[in-house]
Amino acid sequence: MQNEWSTEWVMSGPYSAATERLRRALKQGLLDICFEVDLGREVRRKVGVQLAKVSVFGVACPFLLLEGLVGDSAAALFFPIHVAIAEHG
């Protein structure tokens, strides 16, 4: 049995258009973005190194999140799912 822990998709177009497309798709699928972290901006702000744009979305279904946290507070380690968006080049 093989577990697949990550999947990669490539979208053409600018980074901002790709992130908006992803937001719309998640909303259509009734998934919420619980948090968003702009890692590229944080590295630039703290270290002064310019990186390509990289963000992480914390994506969750509110009902699954509730079910997981009621069952065991350690479920917070697994929910929400992290989705990384990176600018290529």
C-alpha cells in the first residue's frame, strides 16, 4: 500500500490569479481557509532575503474540524490541511 502525502498542481498565469482561483475553488467545495501565512513576506521582513512568493493556506471543512476537536484535542495537529502556493521562477 502506498500513501500519497502530497500532490502538486501547476497553474499558468500570475501568482495572484492562481491564489484567487484556488480561493474560489475551495469556497465552491464548502471548504474554509482558516488561516493564511505569506512565508515569502515573513522571510523578507525578518531576514531581508527576497524570495519568490510563497503562501500557506490552512484549509478545513468546519464540520470535520469540529468532529476532530471534540473527539481529541490533538486533532488540531492534523486539521486544517496545509496547502502551499508558490510562485515559480
